[in-house]
Amino acid sequence: ALGGADGEVEAIKADQSQVLGLIQASCGEGDAVFSVSQNYLATICCSLIDGRVKEEEKWAALVAPYLASFLDSVAVATAVAQITTECVKLIKEIPEEEEEDDGKEIL
């Protein structure tokens, strides 16, 4: 979840400039309008990375619409696959905290 306990939006932890570079590498930099879309898409991708989303279908559903206005369907599919693969690699596994065992049984 991106909302904090107080309703404030938490800061994105993933490196947006790195993700933007991945996006531009997969589909080119394009014109000024495409650049705005790519920047916005980088923010979305970082949110997915921070949320540790690994399902390809979710990535495709969220990434493809921001490329579809600028690329043909084959290029979109290729770019989505590349972006998904590279962004999922950036997901940092966070080990789940183990509960302390104090030897007491909960009844």
C-alpha cells in the first residue's frame, strides 16, 4: 500500500531515474509528449517495484496503456516484456520478520 497510517503517500523507494532509463532503452526516448508519459510510467513502475509485484499480467495491464499511443502493438508487447523483466529484477526481497519465541504458549 502506498498510503501511510496517517493517509500521507509514502516516498517511492525504487530509483526512478534507473527505471526511466530501462523504459527508454526498451522503447526509445521519443518526443516531448512521449517523454512525459515515460516519466509517469517510471513512477508507476517504481510503485510496483516497491510493492514487490511480480505477476507479469499486472505489469502488462499497467504498463501497456502508457506505451500504446506511441508504439505499434508488437513494439508495445516487446517493450512491456523487457520493462517487466528488468523491473522485477530490481525488486528487493525483504525477509519477513520472525516472531520472537518467548517460550510461552498462547491459549
